Amino acid sequence: MPTIKKRINISVSKELNSALIKLAKRDQVPQATKAEHLLRFALEMEEDNTLNVIAESRDTSSAKFIIHKTAWR
């Protein structure tokens, strides 16, 4: 049966596989669904970290500030 999702093959350690099995069983979802959820969460954290690095580099004492109304006009 065709699927709209892209399939990938990954190799995981015994420990990681065991944790994935337990988490999937706890949440009553298939292992693949749990793996996708955890991967999505990790990617969001990675994105947040990257955006934080950008924001910190822009947060200087010489930064130019504009008022809210001007920014969203």
C-alpha cells in the first residue's frame, strides 16, 4: 500500500531501540510514529537553538530599537 510519507532506514543501538519500544508502548503508538515524533521534537529544538544564536548575536548595546507600531505597520 503506497504512503504519502517518505520512508527512511536508520540503524539504532540496542539501548535506543529498547527505549523507543518502551516509549511507543507507553504512548500506545507504533514505533515509527514515536520515532517521527521524537525526531520532529529534536529538529524543533535545533531550530530554536539556531534562532537563539542569531538573536544573541544581534543583542548588542549598539542595537537599534524600533517601536512595535512601526515594526508591524
